[in-house]
Amino acid sequence: MSKAALCLALLSPLLAQHTAVPARTGGFSQAQAQRGEKQYAALCKNCHGSDLANGVALPLAGASFLENRGSRQPYWLWRNVQRMPPGGGLLPAGQALDVTAYILQYNGHAPGDEELKEGTPWMTTATIVPPAGSKGRNLTPPAFIPGEPSATPRQGAGPSQAELNNAYSSKSDWLYHTHDYSGARFVQSAQITPANAAQLRVACLFQFGEQSNFQTGPIVYQGRMYLTGLRTTAAIDARNCELIWKHEWVPRAKEAWQFNRGVAIKDGYLVRGTVDGYLVALNMESGSLIWARRVADSSIGEAFTMPPVIFEDKIIAGPAVSEAGISGWVGAFRLTDGTPLWRFNTVPKAGEPGSETWKNPNNLVIGGGGTWTPYALDQEKGEVFVPVANPIPDFQPHLRGGDNLYTNSVVALSARTGKLVWHRQTVHRDSHDWDLTQAGPLYQANVGGRDVKVVVSAGKDGMLRPIDRETRKYLYETPVTTVENADIPVTTEGIHACPGIKGGVAWNGPAYNPLTRMLYTPAADECGVFTRAADEDLGKPGVTNIGGTFRRDAERKGWITAVDSVSGAVRWQYRSPEPVLAAVTTTSGGVVFGGELTGHFLTLNAKTGKVVHRFQTGGPIGGGIVTYEVGGKQHVAVTSGRPSAFWSLKHVGSPTVVVFTLP
């Protein structure tokens, strides 16, 4: 076990009930805290960092530490400190008291005249949170957390840029959230077909162990699968589900939201975001922390929920969530240490191009433009395609004024510089919270005798709109769910419209099969009444940035829709009794894999939509579904477990990966 892991293991357990101690008086003295500072530097700094929060082990200071452990007593802290340093036996009681005094002072407690001792009543009556008005030396989350030097990936570790560029043709690996940069979710693997899919059997299961929302999209490389929960990252054997390593992120700041959708990998680095604003890089082979850098501000609602994309030496990602009132952006960060390289503001700052499309006549808090779903990338041109979400306040376009660029838009950026190449807004003057959620897949089609390069746009408005990447025109507009009163703005009296604010296409988008020439899109189908808040109610306590309310109808359902990728004609639809949020994946074997909130994993005939295999996984399916070959056999991995409280049913399941293969 690594030194950092020992630190985590020894500090994290809750202290058992202790016996009563004789009553004494006093807190701790300044001299004792000074002695403790020296002891900390010698014994604790390597694990917990120079400012008590920027190390690889649990933070011992700052907002996150006080929020999560501040209600405990100094006695609890002292007993845990006494177990340090790891591997060296118990720290002498006196030294542990000195270090405890230093930690308490660092977090804002003022020293007194008496030294801290085991029997002091203050040890069991006070809390680690200091009295009101006290200030710690550093309550700011650390900007950078260095990992262990040994965590740096070995030279030649993959996947290389060449492997990522050619991932579309790989059937053994699943190298990006949507399989490859194009986002096609198509694999050239033909072992599983409509004729034999009924023979699929469970090869293994992996229970994640973190009772969080489960929306992860697995990544597979050289027989290993990489998965995420809210804080946990794990690597398992992709053939037998045996755990290889697990890493637990310890929050250093406020956690803004409760979702994570996956990782990106390159050159031995595994990178994910956290909802307290960090990008975290781990060693793919060992799970050791290489570095963590705080690049988003969770105190204002910025959180990383999307899977990043890595291209050349750059990690490209942006924060969610629009409704928190953020002003969205997309940024690039150096792979080796997270250093910021460029930023594009999806809600332009004053004076930037596009800022004139925000009028804001009443000087309200406006913004939005978060990103929470995967990007697509054209590696040949070095362009990244970003789906930008809704503006806020959601139901109040007349108060925002203008077109509110670049919200609800496909934004094409130079991946190397962050410069805007082009954009196309898909929902104008949005009054329904109809985020654009998908900018991909990318594919090429012959349209009227002309080869056209296409990027597919789709979102919560329930419309599939492939865009010609040269002319910026739509090939067609095809609904993939019920659409009603879409062009009528929300009023204070209320408007019944479809989709609802959770309807349409969510965090998993279309898959493209070049053999059937069809797009397969999952969707939620719900309708309801949108009601706009009165203008004078905005900005008052208790009124959210949505700017109104939504009351959904009792009935809801879901679809997987197959659409001709050139003409837009609907070829078939599969109706689910609940919204379909899970990913769809298609193969050269002529199948489509999908999942339902009922817990059923589905295999459908890609040409006809007929269900040829169904299996109950025991929990709602709302994350990724991936297929890969290992040991010469095609496998399918399905994520099962409650995707979020927004989509909870009677059975929530437990975060689990279920792997299928043929006998």
C-alpha cells in the first residue's frame, strides 16, 4: 500500500466511543501550537500538504474539512492524529496533542493560556469548527495538489495519440466516452448478431460500492475497464470484473452537484472532473494521484460532470450547471499538470463577440451556457464540437433579451487555440429549458450527389438536426419524441408543451451505423405545464434561476428511434414504458444495445427494431453501454443503478457493471 493510501486508511475511520475522562480546564497554548507546527512539518506534511489541504491524503483544514468533520470534537482529532505517521506506530501522546493544537489553530481556534491535555473538558465539549467570528489561516481550497513523484506514467504508456486518432476502427478497445472522437458509438465487431443475441449470458458483475448516482460511461483499454462514481474511480479486469485498483477523491471544496459521467485517457494518464471544481489526473496502471488542479469555482455552482476529451497535450472540458447561474466556458488544460492553456466563454464577457446578444434590460443575474455532455472532435482539422446548454433564467427570454449566444448552440472551436470557428444555435430565445445536449456524432453522407461532412445536433427539445459542417444548414429536422406547442413562449398563465424540462435527449445521444446508414437516438417523452414566474418575483429568496415552474403529466415514456441518416425518415421506433436515458451502441453485427429505467438491458435488430434479447439487471440503466473484444470474444458492459434522484423509481438498484458475452 502506498504512503498516501495508508494516510487515508488510518485517518478516515470513525473513532469508537471513548470513556469519560477527568474534568480539567483550558484549551491549547500558542507555544504548544508552535511545537505542533514543527512536528507537522516533520511527520505529516508529505501526506497532507504544506497548507494541510493540498496533499494526497485527507484535508485537515479548509471549508471541506470543516463542513464534513467540523462538528466532531478535538478528542476525535487527537486520537486520529496519534495513529500517525503511517507505518511508524503510534505517535507519542504529547506530540499528537501538539499537532492537534496546531491543526485547531490553523482552522481558526484562538490559543489560550493552558496547554491541551487529554483530560481537558474542552476536548469533549468543543467542536473542531471554531467559534463564530474566528478565521482560519487558509480556508481557501488548494489550487494545486501534487501527487507522488512515482505516480508519473512510464514512458510509452498508452493509449497514444495515434491510437486515439484511429479508435474508430478498434474493436478491442473503447477509448473515448462515445467510443472514439467522432462520437459514433459504433464498433466493427460482428460476433453478436440478431440470430444469436438470445444466447447472451452474464460473464461477470462488478458492484461499485459507492451509493451515488450512476451515469458513468466505461472506457476500455487493453483489457482494463475504467469507471467513475461521484468521487470514486476504479479499474477492473474487463473480462472477469476483478478489481485492479480504486481511487477515492476527497472533496476540498463545496460539492455543487451529484453527477459524474466518466473519464478520458491518454499516455498513461486518466483524467476526470469533480463536482468541487477539480480536474484530477491518475496513473492508469496504479490509480495513484499524479496531480489535481482546481480550475472551476464550485462556490458559484461550477462543477465538472462531463467526461473530458484529450487531444495532443490538452484536456478539454467545461463546467455545468446553467441553473446555478454560472457564466459557462470551455477550457483547455495541459495534460501533464493541468495548467490552463485557453478558455472560450460560452456566455461572452462584455466586449467579446456575442455579448451584444444579451440585452438584460432589468439588470438581472443572467447566464447559463454550461456543458455537461461529451464533445466530438475532428482530429484531422483539430476542431472540437461543443454542445452548449440553456440560458438562465430559463423561462424568461424577454428579460434576457436577444439571442443569448452561445447558449443552445453547436460551437466549433479550434482544439489547439480555443478560437471560434463557427456556431449554429438550434433553439432560439429558449423559454423551456431545452438545452442542446449533443454535438455528435460526426459522419460523412452523400446528399444529392455531394459528399457532406455532418455533425448531429440533438437536445432536450426532442429534435434531431444533422448540420452540414460547411454550409451550417440542417440536412433535416426530425422529432424523436412528442413535440407540442414548441413555438409558444411560456406565460404566467401556463402553457402545456412537450417535451418537458426533463424530456428529449439527455446526456446520452445518437449512435451512427454506417452499414445501416441509420442514427439511433434514445429519448425521454414527457409533457406538462410550463408556468413563467412574474417578473417582480425574480431574484427573491426561494425563487430559482429557472424563472418559473413545471408540472409534468402523469404519463411518461421513452423511445429509441432509428432515423435514416440522409433523409431524416423514421425507419422504426422502440417504445419503453419509462424515459430512455441509457446510451445506445450499434455494431457491424447488425444489433443495437440499449437500456431502460425498468432495469432491462436490450439487444435490438438494427434494421427492424425487433427486440432479440432482454435481461433484467436489477437496477435502472442510465449510463454507458459499451462493447469490446477481449481474449478474442466480444463482450458488452452495461451500467446499472439509479442515474439520479430526478429519475428514481421504486427500485433504485446498486451501482453495478454487468458484463455479457456469448457462451
